[in-house]
Amino acid sequence: MEKLSGYAFVAAMLSTGLATIAYLAYAISGLRAARMQTAGMPSTTGALGFVSGPRTAAIGRYATMLGWMATIFLLAGLIFRSIVAGRGPFANMYEFSLAFAFGVLVTYMFFERRYHQRILALVALPVAGAMMVYAFTIPATIEPLVPALQNNLLLTVHVAVAIVAYGSFAVAFAASLLYLLQGRWALVAAGMLIAGIVMAPVGLVMGGITGLLGGLLGGGVGGAISGYIAHWAGLGKSFEGEASGRWGLPKPQVLDEIGYRAVVVGYPFLTLTIILGAVWADTAWGTYWSWDPKETASFVTWLIYGTYLHARVVRGWRGDRAAWLLVLGFVATLFTYFGNLFFGGLHSYSGLG
Amino acid sequence: MVQEAGTPPIGSAGAAAGPTATGPTAMDRVDGVLEGLWHLLTSMRVAMIIMLLIAVMGVIGSMVIQMPSGVSDDPAARIDWLNGVRPRFSLFAAQTDIMSSLQLFEVFNSIIFRILVALLTVSLVACSLHRIPGLIRTATKPRVDVGAAFFQHAPQHETIVARQTPAETRALVAGVLQRRGYRTLVTEDETIHVYGDRFRWMQFAGLIGHLSLVVIMAGAILGGIAGYRDQDFSIAEGATRLVGTNEGLSVQLVDFTVTYDQVTDMPSDYASSVVLLKDGKEIDRHVVRVNDPLRYGDLTFYQASYGSAAQMTIKDASGKVLTSEGVPFSWSLNDGDRSLGILSVPGTSYTLWIIGTSGDSDTRVHPGQVEVQVFNSGAASMTPIDDQVIDQGKAATVAGMTMTFDRESQYTRLSVARDPGVVLVWLGSLLLFVGFALRFMLPHKRVWGRITTRANGAIVAMATLAQKDAAISTDFEDLVNDIRTALQAPVQA
Ligand code: HEM
């Protein structure tokens, strides 16, 4: 059974790779159709702004099928592993990474069904793929749970809920990235680079190895700020409100909307994850909150998405600024996820010593 | 002064003596300041800035190592701790001290953090209070007869031409709204005004979601003020220790076992078998495990960690046993290698430091030995009055007492907690989740309709304040479609 789950994971990884290629082919085919459309050749523009040529739709269907296959293989692998281990597959970094990948795949497929935006896969699938590749580089042994984790029900629910939240945030990230890519991307990339370069040494001074993450976070913040300055100064051409996306990508408003919908799904799940984590900490250690780095990181993530929701709903932020908050939120999500590799603390169960 | 002589305002007994700052202009100024403050506190922009600033504090707090709780209040422990981390922050000489005075090692206790959290709390309350009247009004007395201009400027609006009479149209439109779950209100002057809403009470779910955060914060503060917490309740096997709550409770550790997994050699279970005593009498027995604490009333004992202990017997000069108990090696000496247990000998003013070996390479304390340093707590001097290394199983005379290091045993470290605020924290958490989940799942919806007469039929204008959704058709669009279909159905003969 353990072998079987291993095979399922390999199959899932291959399907994800193939699906990514198929989605890429789909995107290229769409791009060509967009060019041909400007040249006056036959093609159709969907209601949501994606242009498709004669073969595009067929390629898209194959890509979707491969995406579902990857999801199902991954699910099967996780189920097999749970059966062998006699608990949810959430005990070490290996299992958790695969579960994270599953979360991203499942939420992506869900949003694809609902919004028919296959292009999001170009970001979401590589995120899931990277998680799987990462899982294959670390030990896969089935370990017994350390005493602190021996609370099956809470563990399973806590992590399962977290995965849905992370998956939704990955989808929101995909949407915001595709959004930003159509805009002032050169400025943005430069801002991220500069901020990353500045922030990494600062991080190093403050916390050694975590400097790396500091740099990453700094890059996100810096990019957000430079994007915002660019927006404020009116640099570059705004494309908000354009009827169709650039380079055959979806319409900006659609991406903006999907980003929001994904956060609306993810936010309550993140809230629940944090609450369940607190309940668990209270039963295991007698303190529901101890500012352990992983707790803190999840709290920061929660605040960032909370700010995003207010920005969008109450202050009517759309477009650039909202998209940047989503990028920042996803950086924080990754920070939360990888945090325990760097920080130790109560969550140091990664099994990577 | 403008005030009438016969009716001095309360509390202004001294005011008659001369001009004071309570003149109308000053009051106006105070009013202005208060109004500005209120405006600031209910401002969304300010709330967002506060939230992001707290997030920034969180990032710092998770990147820079934080002082364990308990260390920060104890000046000596604080200095020790700072010296311990100094090598990590040695880019320039004063780095650690500068970081310490900026409270970077205790971000979540820092003044700035407290201020930010307080501001957020006040802002949450202010915001909620600010919104309540409006929410009640839209739920109970919504405006039904909006003007014609609204139907041209609302974010989503549609016009439908009907063949039916206005009265028939009105019935059909109301019918569609009701079928879709809307409550409908209608008023009629020369035109017919239709209003429909769904989930009008769900606005309050959002409000409750916000206020629940205040409940959680109140729980945390209550726990901090009225709670009891001892995270370092160490007991050696065989020993009994008094709980610091002054209720006559004590805990005896019968034994402690660690089970290791046969394959990975990692600990798979810690179990402390304990007896709970009140005024010396047994009242409960329990095996405390990581997810299975011992509860007594509102006091809870959790398994925290464990380690080794020295079983010591100490007799006075006449041979009377002063104490025979396990001393947990729950401290470590500054050199970091040797473990330290501290024992105050009952009936004397002596405090013993029992120092364990650091292993085979230890030239001072060999394995199978302990070093005993005797301090007289009555004396001001910090130097021991006697200091000897003794062998296991052999009685030795130290500072006039007979001491035996019987054997090595184990100790368990429990965490004792009483937290009356935790109920509020869970209640708040529940409201937080349910509040926001409901608000997202059942969003409050409102539509307005306006039916006017035309030559042989009616014109229906529909509008809503909800934004158009670029990605999928909105409820409003579906609703308008339904109304269209209903109006197109063949008119009954
Ligand atoms: C940590 C603190 C806070 C959290 C987690 C939070 C969370 C939320 C969430 C999840 C929503 C729903 C957004 C949506 O519909 O998509 C919301 C809406 C809103 N928030 Fe907050 N909020 C916080 C603080 C505040 C503060 C301080 C204010 C006032 C200045 C405020 C005012 C509002 C308003 C007016 C709305 C829109 C109406 C409503 O949803 O009921 N919030 N908030």
C-alpha cells in the first residue's frame, strides 16, 4: 500500500507536468488566434475576453482532463498513505507538501469549472508542481506522530482546512499575477528586485537564515510599493477597464473578480485553521496562543487578507493595488507554510531536524 | 459668562470666580477634536493602516527570536538571556542592546504593539457603533420609493417594457422576487415602487464577526489578569510539590515513562503518573499525557517536558532525615553543559545546588557523581559555604549534614494553568467564524423596482447597489431575466 501511494504520487506529478504543458499549448494556441484575429482570420472572442482559435478548445479540454487526473492521482496517493499510517497524511513536511499541492489543484479545478479561465493554470499548476517536486526531495518515511500531534481528529481537520485556505490563496495569487503581468510589469519586477536586494541583508542582520525569507517578503512589499508608486504617478499605461486582456490573457476585471472570489472562499477557512490551531494548542500545551512563529505568520497572513477584503469591499479598491495585496498575501502564506523549517518553536514537527 | 446665575452647571462650583476654559468656543473646539477623533477611529483607511502595522510587527516577531515569557519580567534572567543570544547578533558591538531597547526581542509585549492593538480594538468598537443605526434602518425601515435618477446611475440597472397593465406587472414582479426568496415591499403614488431584500439580518452577522474580536481580546486580557500560569512545574519521581495557588493542592509524581518508537527511535509517548493531593489527602489520580491533561476544577495540568533528576537523602547531624527526594535537573549552569537542580532543605536556611555531570569528558564531576554546593540563604554572600563532589550511594558529610546521592531518576515538567478568560476566547472565536462565514455565504441583497405606465402596458426599471461581476452573471442579472420571462409569458385570457 505504501508503494501504491508512491506510484500514485509519481503519476500525479507526471500528470501535473503534462497538464501544465497542455495548458501552455492552450495558451499559445489562444495567443495565435488572438494574432490571427487582428489579422482578420476567423476566431471567436469569448464573453470573458479570451480569444480562441479552431483547435484551442480541444487542447483546453485535454488540459482540463489531465488536470483532473493529477488531482485524482494525488487524492488516491494521500488516501493510500492515510490507510497505511492509520491517520491523516499530515504528519511531516513530505505529507503536508503533497496535501498542499492537492489543495492548490482542487481549488484551481473548482475555479476553472466555475469561471472557465484555464489560463490561471499557468500559475496554479506550477505552484502545485513545485510543491510535489519539493516533497520528492525530502524524506518520505512514514513516521509515528510525535506526542504533540497525537490528536487525530483535530490534526486532520486543522490541516485539511488549512489546505483549502492555502489552495484558494494560490488561485487568488494566480489571478493577481496574471493581472499584474498585463500591466506595468517591468517597473514591478525592478521594484521587487531592488527591494529584495535591500531587504535580504537587513533580514540577515536581524535573523540569520531567515534573512532569505525576509528578502522574499521584502521583495513582495517592495514590489507592492513600487507598483503602487507607479500607479499613483501614472507611469505606464493603465489597462484597467480594458475590454479584453493583453496577449490573449483574460480580461483584467475577470482576474480581479476571481482573486476576490478565491479570497472569500479562503478567508473563513484560514480563520477556522487559526481557531482550530488555538484549540489544539490549548489541549496539548495549555496555552491557546503563544506567538510561536508559525502562529504569528498565520496571524499576519490573516491580517493581510483582512486588509484586502476591506480595501476591496469597503474602499472599492480594484485592479493594481488589490492585486498587489494578493501577491503580498500569498508571500505571507508561503512564509507561514515554510516557517517551521526555519523557526523551530512548537510547530517544529517537520521531521527535517 | 453666558450661564444664568441661578443654575450653575454641575461641577462648576469654582467657575464663577473668573473666566475659564469652558466657554463656548473652547467647547466647540473640544467638540471639533472629538468629532475628528471619532472620524479617525471609524475611518476604514486608518483601520487598514493599523492592521498592516500589526502585520509588520508580526513579521518582525517571527523573524527575530523572542524572549520566553517569564524571562522578560525577571531582570537577572533577562540579562542571562540577552547574553545567550549576543553571539547571534554581533554585526556591530551594541547590536543586541540596541535591539533590546527597541523591544525587538519582546515584540508582542512591546509598547507599540499594545498601542496598536488597543487602537484596533477601539476602532472596531467605534466602527460597529457607528454602523448600528444605519443597519437597523435598512433592515426595518428600508427606503422603498427611490427617485427615477437612481435607476440610471446604480451600478447595475435594467429597463423592461411590459405589455401588461401596471397592476399586473406589479404582481408579476413581486411574484418573481418572492419566488427567489426576496421579501418585497411596495408603495404606490403615481408610479409603483417595489423593493426587495434578502438576508437583511445577515448584515448583523458581519457586525457580530467584528465585535467577536473584541470578545476574544477581552478574554485574553481577563486571562492575563485573573489567570494563573506556571509553565515550569517540575517534579521528580517520588517527590511531591505544592501548587503555587495557595489552595493546599500538591502533586506527587509516581513515575514517569517515555516510550520510544521501535523503528525510528523517536519518542512516541510521554506519561506522568501523578497523584493530586489536597491538604495532604489524595483526591485524584491521573496519567498525564501530551493531549490528556489532568483537570481539577478550573485548574489544568499539562505535560510539558521532562528530564533527569538526582535522588538525594539529607540527614542532620543527629541522623534525622531532613528530606529524601528527587531534585529535577531543570536548570543549566552558565557553561551550558552541566545541569543544575536546586533544593532548599526543609527546616534549615540552606539551599543546595546539585550539579550533574556533563558526561565522560567531565573532569570535575564524573558520571555517577554529583557536585553539591551549599548556600546559606540567610547570608548575604553569594559564595557557597561548602562545595563537594560526592559519589553515588556513599554518604558524605557536607556543611555538617549527611548527604547521599541515591540514584539518578527522572522528573517531569508540567504546565499548570487556570484561565478564566478562555471561555470568552472560544465564544469569540465561534462568533468570529460563524459571523463572517454567514456574511459571506448569505450576503445581504437589495433591489429596487419602479413601474410606470406607458401607452398600452408598463415600463419596469430595476436597479441594485451591488457591483456588476465581470466573471459570472450576478444574481441581479438572473433576477432581471426571470422578470423578463415572467412578463413575456402569454397574458391570461
Ligand atoms: C482585525 C480586524 C478586522 C477584521 C478581521 C475584519 C474583517 C472583515 C471582513 C472579513 C469583512 C467582510 C468583507 C467582505 O464582505 O468581503 C469586513 C467588512 C467590513 N469591515 Fe472589517 N474587519 C476588521 C476590522 C475593521 C475595522 C477596525 C473597521 C472599522 C473601521 C471595519 C469595518 C468594516 C466594514 C464597514 C465592513 C463592510 C460591511 C460588513 O461587511 O459588515 N473592520 N471586515
